[in-house]
Amino acid sequence: MDEFAAEKADDGDPELGEVYTHESVSFDSKDVGEVGSAMEVLTRVDLDLAYSSEKLVNLDKLLMHVLACENDLEAMALASDSSSINLIEKALVFDFLSGFLDSEVRELANFMGDLQTMTVDARQKISVFGHMTEVFIVMEVKLHDSEELLKQSQGQVLEISSQSAKLQRTLLAFKHNDWKYDRGTSLSENGEVLNMDEKPKLQTVEQKRHILRMLEKSLGRELDLEKKLSGSKQNEEDLKLKLHLTEQVAFCMEEAAEVVWGRFLEAENFTEVLMGTSKELVGRLQLVQFSLNGTMQREDEAKRKLLDCMEELKGKETVLKKTESRIAELITDNSEVCTLREKVKFLEKQLEESDSNLKIAKASNEEKEEQLREMENIIESMKENVYIAESRAESAEAKITQLTETNVDLNEELSFLKSTNDANTKKVSLLEKQLRGLEIQQQHAKASSEASQEQQNMLYAAIWDMETLIEDLKSKVSKAEVKTENAEEQCTVLSETNLELNKEVTFLRTKIERLETSLEQAGDAKVVSAKDINVKTNVVMDMVMQLAMERERIQKQLSSLAEANKILAAKLKKSERSTFASVNERGGTNDKAILSTKRGATNATSGEASEAVVDESSSDAPLREVETMSFASPNSATNVAEGAVEAELHGPNQ
């Protein structure tokens, strides 16, 4: 039982199926049955709502068609050139369609009322599942959605019903004015026709008097004909033959009506085929729109990529500007280096002069060469230390771009080396003091040697500083060159990607233009097909109305023939009774006269029946001729009737 309920839940709604699988432990058999019944009610409500929505769409289309018919009818009624036959045809079509719309709207309103009761029952059933939180929430959401859809559909039904009521009022106005559009007529709230311009009725009274006179004449002639009914028995056989012929004609008309009905069914099938093709075209249009949306999304993505590339280019341009500014700074530094080189040359000249002075001092101080050599060894050791420091500085300069903290350490080491150099200079000064104490006589030579040594130390320090600066500048220049090369490479790559993106954009634009042209062609084809469908539906509706009119005309002919037969039979019975009575009174002497009178009556009745059949066969003309005859003036109709009666009176006498 639980498995069956779970399957029912999965078939009805997957969300309810999941809820059931989560809460299957706590369900009882009664709960499962109630859940199944509630789900069946909900699914039935959903299906009925879908059916009602489809029917509402169809009724909207029918309402638009009826409103178009109303506009055409008003235009034809206002136009003076329009014929009354076309006006009546349009009015009958409008009457039929408005009545059909009214009946369908009433049926749909009743159906909505049933749906309302079903939703109330479903809510009562769902209220039982309050202890099942998830099931109750899901069912409540579904029921709320269905109630909202029901309210929307009820509002649409009310709008359509109001429109149909307005159409019925306009139809009543047309019927009251004999299918003529009168601006003076209006409709009250109850649908009663109110004529604002009351016309004089003198013409109608005169016409009634004329008709009464004609009726009196026709009654007199009928009395004359009744006197001659005794001679109408001989023409009964002819009348029966003509009746048989009329039956055959009616049978042929029925066959023709069946053929026309078959054509109407074929037209309906053709309209269904056209509807299928239109649905296929709509599906294709939807696919084309989907592809267009995809292309638009791709174009948006390409535009976003272009914007990103432009932003990257701007960033790289800023980097290039920064490198150019740094290169300008390096150029200024190079100018400073040139000035320093000039200073170095000047110092070299001073060194040469000091060397010459040293040579003189060495010539004078040969005895102290050993001490000076020791001092030179010390200076060489200091130079080695300086070279070691320079190597360390070069390695630190190579790591400056990656590690800024090591630069601080190197600066500390450089300061430490400078302090050691100062200490060494202090030691040299102490030694010079000792030399001064030992050799008081050579104070001037010592002073000159000390000055030369100090100048050498200063020169070595300046040279070392200049070399470090030059190496720093070279490293910076090389880094700037590498950065510029990388920027140029990136610019080339970006230009290539920009060209590719431009090509893709042009390709997408051509695709979009093609799709737009195809959409326009599809829209044109859809419009043409819709026009063809409208024309064919109008033709089919006209055929249906013609068939209905033909059917009514045939039924009227049959009823008139049946009434004529009944009248003739009654008249024959009366004539037979009168003849029998006269025979009984006069006896057998007057048998021949009675027989002659009977023959005359039968001839008269047969002539009348033949003329009636001829008139009815002549009424088998097209529908438009009959309607034009029906709309002829009463004077012409009475004249024709008088001519026919006089011909019938003079015919047997001749």
C-alpha cells in the first residue's frame, strides 16, 4: 500500500514524491490514502485549469473575429452603396457567431464555478495534513497557485461576458431596425431598444389597406375557384406525378447538400493542416530567436573581453610612461656621472702630482720604505676588503628588485666597512705620529706623506662609490630595457588579439544581419499564411451560411408542399361529399352533369397544383434571386399574384 501511494505521489508531483520519501516512516495507511486522494484532486484541478486557459485563448480569438464582423457590419450599414443581401449575410454571420460566443462563455463560467467548488474541497482535504509539515506546505503552495490562476481566468471570463453582452445589445438594435444601422436608436440597461426619432406611420397604414383590398379580391377569386373544384379530379394524377418529381428534386438537393457538407469537412481538414504548418513556423521562429539570443550573449562576452583588453592596454601604457620617466631620470643621473668623471680626472691629475711629490719624498725617505711597505700591505688588505664589499654590494644590487629588506642590511654592512676604514685611518694617523716622534727631522716629509695617504684614501673611496653608482645605473638600465621589451611584446600580443576580436565581431555582425533577414522573411511568410487562413475561413463561413439558407429554403418548400397537399385533399373530400349529396337529391338523371362538373373541378385543382409546383420549382433559383424577390415592393408582388390568378381563371375557360 505504501509503495502504491509513493508511486502515485511521484506521478502527480515530484516534490510531493520527495516529501513522501522523506516522511515515509511516519505515514500510516489512512494518511497514504488521503494524500493520494488530495493529489488526485490537485492534478484534476491543474488539468481543468489548463483546459480552461486554452479555451479562454480560443474564445479571445473568436471575440476578436466577432468584433471585426461587427465593425464590417456597421461600415456596410452606414455605406449607401452596399447591397442589402450582403448586409443580411453579414448580419446572420454576426448573429450566429455572437450566439455561439455567448453560449461558450456561459458554459465556461459554469465550469469555473465547478472548479471553485473543487478548490474548496481540496483545501478542506489538505487542512487534514497539518501534522505533516512538508507535505502540507507543498500542497498549500500548489493550491495557492491554482487559486490565483482561477481568479485570473474568472476575470478574463467576466471581461469576455461583458463584451458578448454588448454584442447582443448591438444585435438587438440591428434586428429592431430591420438590419439597418440607425444612429438614433440606442439600448437601455435592460437591453430594450429605444428609438429616439419616431417615424410617421401613414405609409404603413396605406400599405395595410391596399393589402386588405387585395386579400378581398383574392378571397372572391378563391370562392370562384371553389365552385370549379368539382372538375379538378382529372388532374390528380398529374399532380401526383409532379409531387413525385418534387420529391426527386428534394432528394437531389439533399445529395447536393451532402456533397457541400463533404467539401466543408475537407475545408475544415485543410484549415487544421494550415494550423499545423503555422505552429511549425512558430516553432522555427522560436528556435531562430533562441539562436539570436545566443549570438547576442556571445557578442556581449566579446565586448566584455574587448573592454578588459582595453583596460590592460591602459595599464600597460601607464607602466610604459613610468619606465620612460625612469629612463629620463637615468639620463639625468648619467649627466651627473659625467660631472663626476670630470672630477675623477681632476683628482687623477692631483694624484699624479702627489705621486711626483711621493717620489721626491721616497727619494728623501729611503730609510722609511719598509715601514711604508708595511703600510701599503695594510692598504692592500683594506683594498681586498673593499673588493669583497663591492662583490657583496653587487650581489645585493642583483637582489634589490626581489628583496628590499636585504638592501637595508647591505647599507648597514657598507656603513660598517666605512667605520672600519675610519678605524684604519686612525691607525695610520697613530703610526704617523710615532714616525713624527721617531723622526723629528723629517716632519715635513711625513706631513706630505700623510696628506698623500689621506688623498689616496679619499680617492679610493670616491672611486669605489662611483663604481657602485655606475653598476647600479647599468642594472637599472638593463631592467628598464627588459621591461620595455616585455611591454612591446605584450603590445604586439594585444594588437593581435584585438585584430582577432575585431574579426570575430564582424563575423558575428554578419551572422546577426543574416538572422535578422531570415526573421523578417519568416515574419512575412507568417503574415501571408495568416492572410490566406483568414480568407479561407471567411470562404468556409460563407459556404456554411449559404448551406444553412439552402436548407431552410428546402424545408420551407417541403412544408408548403405538404400544406398544399393537405388543402387539396380536404377540398377533394368536400367536393366528393357535395357531389354525393347532389346525386342523392336529384337522382340519376343528372349523373352526366355531375360527372362533367367533377371533371371541371379536377381540371381546376390540377391546374392550380401545377402552377404551385411551377412556382416552387422556379423558387429553386439561386439564393440571391429569391432574396431580391422577397425584398421587392408589395405592389409588384400583388400585381404578379393578380396576373397569375387571372391566367388561371381564363385558362380553363379557353
